Amino acid sequence: PSPPPGPSSGAFVTAPFFAEQLTAFEVWLSFGKEEGRPPEQLPVVLQVLLSQAHRVRALVLLRRFLDLGPWAVNLALSVGIFPYVLKLLQSPAPELRQVLVAIWSRIIAFDKTVRADLVKDDAVKCFVSHLSWGLNTPDGSDQRVMAAFVLAGIVRGYPQGRTAALQANALQTCVQLLSSAELDAVAPRAVRDAVELRVPERFRLWLLICVGEMCEGTKGAEEAYRQGYHLRLYARLSDRGPE
């Protein structure tokens, strides 16, 4: 008998299962979310991260889920999110890095122990490089603030984190960004607005927190003094931001 009709030889048909699960998860996030009641699709969403075709969408939805609060972060970690988002930090794709920085800001706010794995996987440099992401774009400041927040969480009270950050030139990067906010008293309004776009007040605050934490140990303090970074920090005493 003749074989049943089907796709031509070599044709590939994408199964709709993953897309349907992501859509169901999106609907849950929009209409069905309730604290303590996990979405059925969450374990599948983590598996979707292995699929390049759906990865960005899955990460965006995962970020929205983590925004629901500590219970959501705890649930995501308990079902195995950690190795996925740790591995993806090595991806050079900018569209992934932006979402991942937001995801990691939620994770490290919930559980500081993850910084040991970030140091072990040499992922600290990912957040250091992201400090300079989108300096001339209006929507880039939130990304830079989150990167500085993660970096501060890595180095605070954690010598191995401080060492990794110093090796990744985090101290130099933070001070250079702070220096770019220095202006003469007679600087035109357009120049001031441009600087505020690049290095806004909240970003400057977290940069200073990072610098302070990195200088907690002798090595960081010695490097800061040797490079004259203390002079740049002194200039921030007259910062126009009250914090």
C-alpha cells in the first residue's frame, strides 16, 4: 500500500507545544496570578530556555514572573532556574543580556549565596561591562542601575567577589562613569541634560556603593588611592543629587 501523505522528505514542522505553553503562561501572568499558587507552565518555561526560537520570549515572561516578589523568585529557583540563567550569561546576544541582568537583580536580592557561582563561572565581568550599556539611550539607565545593583550584591561583604570585581576592572569602570558626571558650574543646560541621561542620580548612587564596597579591603583601597580615585570621589560631595 502507498504510504500516508505527509510532509516532504527533509521538511521540519515546528511543534506548537512550547509556543502554546508560553502563551498560557502569559495569560496566567496577566489574569491568573495569585501569591503562593504556582503556574503549571513554569517547569516547561524553563525547558523552553533551551530553545533558541523561544528563548527571548521565555526570558521576558520569566522576568515578569520574578517581579511578583520573593515567593516567585523562590519558586523559580526551586524548580531549577539557576543553571539556565547562569549559563545564558555567557551569551553575547544583547537582547538576552538585557533581560538576564533584570532577572539576576531579582535573584541576588533574594539569595546572596548565588554570587559564589557567579564568581566561579567568571560572570562578574558580564555585569561590569553592562555598566556602560546604552549610555546614550533614554531607556538604558535602568539597565545600568540593575547591573550596578547586582555588582554591589556580589562584592558586599564577600572577599572573593571583591577580588573578581577588581580583576574585571570594576573599580576603574565605576570611577570613570562617576567622573563623566563632573560638570563646571557654568555648563550649558543641554550639556547637563546629556550627562543626566548618561549617568542619572540613581545610577551614581549605586556606583558609589559599588566603589565603597570594593574599597572595603586593603587591595581595593590601595588601588583607589594609587590611581587618584579618591579625588574623583571627593568631587561627588557636591553632587546635585541629595542621596
